Amino acid sequence: MSETKAERMRGALSRHAASQTIQRIGDGSQEFKAAANEGHHLNIGPGEPCISEWSAAGLALPDLPAMRQYRLDRLVEQLKKFDYGGILLFDPLNVRYATDTTNMQLWVMHNGARYAYVSTDGHVIVWDYTNTEFLNGHSHVVDEVRPAVGVSYFFCGSRYQAIATRWADEIASVVKHHQRGNSRLAVDMLHGPGHQLLAQLGIEVGFGYEVMEEARRIKGTEEIKAMRCAVHACEMSMKDMRDAIHPGMTERDVWSVLHAGNIRRAGEWIETQLLASGPRTNPWMQEASSRPIVKGDLLAYDTDLVGAYGMMCDISRTLIVGDTQPNPKQSDLHSIASEVIENNFALLTPGRSFRELTYDAMLPDPASYRHYSCLFHGVGQCDEFPIIVMPDVWADFGCEGTLEAGMVLTVESFVGRRDGGEGVKLEIQALVTEHGPERLDFSSLELSG
């Protein structure tokens, strides 16, 4: 961390301590203060079995204040680059990035009860759900906590126009106070009539996802430490699942083991239920069902897991069910899918363009084999920019860009014959370094697990 950033962090921490009783500790009770600080789940930490498993693996825990400051600095840098005075965030993943605070993450994805603002001078405000101000008390980058004005129909009913107007007036006041004449406000998403109301108040609303994806694209040192820990926890949960698999279990029985392991290891949620067996593995994208798995089946899954520290672990494996050997068709599919992974992983070198990734990547003959929806994609708190598309859709959907050190991408591979039979899904997670790609996941890609 540079001297300037270090000084800024010390100043922020000082402001944080001074503002605790005024801005964060709503009713002033000891219980409220404890919940905001020593009782906060992020301050309590990941606990066991994570600590022992990470220690045995030689992993260092992330410095969370440093990670929070890096993210805020990245966000401010992008706001200045795109000439915004501030940004308003409703997407809980973006709020987490900007503030490292959480509250009912999936619930607030569809209820407008939590949002945050960041100005180009680094002032951070969180509007939180009723009586939950204490949930922000652990994060030094948060300067103010205010009660949210819920603007979804669930909260407002037929009064949504009047309540949304009240909400917009408060946002306009914040913009006027903190943006010093710059009326350009980036916004990721809004509920109800928010966009038009802000425009009527003279605010120029811009595309906040562009700002956030560019900020999140390059991971800092502490973010990589957090991701290493999250991936290790994911791998241990995958081992739990592999060890539990036996013929006769349903696909949902198997999938529930991964969910349990993720929660036990300080994870948050799993974004999909992509697990299929036998004939359901081709075409890909079937979610877990009540089908009992059979000895000799291929069983394929994609973790899509938001794990410890809110970091995404996007890893795919295909296994053979039961104590048996794969048949020739299964082995052939797996050999092709593995070759795709090996070849395309080697392409993740800094300076390589997204166009080169598209056209240099290995792809089995699309006339004979079904493939995945993309070749590579970024990953951080979830699937992130960039997505590297197939050559046949580059003209319509491809984006120009260049790989840089600090980016994390997954390498995707699905192979299933178009004339029928099973399919093999594999995916690894890789860090782009100055010296080339480094694989972050570590379990075997073999069918035997």
C-alpha cells in the first residue's frame, strides 16, 4: 500500500471510531454496539473448520481493512475515469464491493431496501433496512448509515409514486452536497420510477455497471488471499460431496452436501443447481433433480458458489459413479474436455487480447459436439467481465480488451456428442500473473475424482 493510501486508511479508521456513537450505533445500547462490532459475523470470522484447514494448507488470511480500502480506491479511480461525481448502488454484490457490508443478500436483490452511495472524494453512505444500522459497524470505509426508503411495490403499494419522490429528493440532496456541481451520477439499477425522477431533478444518470465491472476487474493482493481461502473451502466441500456419492442417491441428495459444506465453511449461497447425471448430462445446463444416480453414470456439476469472504468459486468436475471404470465413450469425451482445459489455460497470459482468446482457443468441432456458452469468463464476487465468446458470435457479441495481471478467469469446457450419449463438464479458476496463469483450484480433473 502506498503512503497516501496508508494515510487515508488511518484517517478513515479515525473517522470511523469518532462516528460510532453518532452515525452507527442507533439506539446506543450495549447490545446494539456489540452487534455492530465484536458480535458482527465478519468480525467473528470464518471459524472452524476453515481456520484449521487453511492453516494446514499454508494459506494467509486476508487483511480485510486493507481489502476494503483497495476496493474503495479502485471504485473512486473508475468514477473519476468516467467523469462521474458519484455512484448509487442497489445490487448487493456491488454494495458489498464498495462497503464490505451485507444484509440478507438474496432478499435485497429483489426488494429495494438497501443501497449505497460513493462520491469521488470517497464519502460512503449506506441506507440499510429498518433497525439494522449496526450491520455496517465493522467497516471503516462507511462514513454514514441512514434508514432506507424502500421503493419497491412490496413496500409502497399504491403509494409508490409519493414514496419514490421522497427517495429521489434525498438522493438529489446527497448529490448536490457531495458532487460539487457534477450532476453525473452512475447507477447500477433502480426500482420503480427512480430513473425518471432523478432526471426530473436535474441528475444525469449513467450506467453504473460499467463502472463497477471495471473496478472489480483487477483484484488486489488481499482479494486474492480471500479468493484462495474461498477456493480451498469450496474444494473441501467438493471433497465432502465426492466422498458421500453412492449409487441410489438422488441428484438433489448429492447437491445438498455441497450446500452444507459451503455454509459450514463460511460461504454464502450457490447461484445455480447445475448438477446432472447419466443421460441428463447432455445437453448441459440441467439442474439437480430427483433422479437416482446409477453405478457407471457420469455425474457432472458446476459449483457456481459464493463462498468465504463473498468470493466466487466457479469450478466444474465430472465423476464416474460407483467403484467402476469409465467406458470408452466416457473416456473419449473426458480426454477431449481435459485437452480443451489444458490448451486454453495456457493462453491466459498478460497482454493477450480478448479477440485472440476467442480465435486461439481450442474448441471441438461444433458440428459433432455440443459446447458451453463461452470459452472463458471473469470471476470475483460472481461471474464478472469479461466474457470470452465463441468465434461464431464474435462479430455480434465480442468485446475488445486485453488480459492484465490481477484478473481472475475461469476456463470452461463442455463436450457432449450431438448424436447422443453423456457429456463431460470441466472448469478451472485461474489468476493471471505477470509470469503467466496460475491455477487457483487444485482437485483432480479425472473421472475417478
